[in-house]
Amino acid sequence: MTLVSEMLKRLARTRQVFIATRSPYMVDCFDLDNIVVAEASDGATTLRNLPRAQYQQWLDDAWLCQISGSCRISG
């Protein structure tokens, strides 16, 4: 995961890069300022930055989602 994230960071120096992942490992490879959370609700998708205080809880929820296989994460 680290190798992939470093390659993406290098690419992002000269281009805009979007990554969609449910992996808490991938998310943890990037600075919080570079993470945008996408949530779907009632047929609409919202994008938002995660407040620093909520980041750890969101990451914990993502980790539990991966273990349980029932990924319905909300920020």
C-alpha cells in the first residue's frame, strides 16, 4: 500500500489525482488535508473534508467495515 500511495503522490505533483477507496490502509497513507469523504444519501452524493476531531472515528469505522464486510460508513 505504501508503494502505491507514494507513486500516486509523485504523480499528483504534476496532475490532479482522485482516488476512491474503502481501504483504511490507503487512507492512512495520506495527509488529512488531502482526504475528501464521499457519502451517498437519498440518491445524492456529498463530498466534504473531515474535521480533524472526527478523523480517527471515521478511520476506526472504516476498519470495522473491512472486517465485517458491511460497509456503510458515515462521517
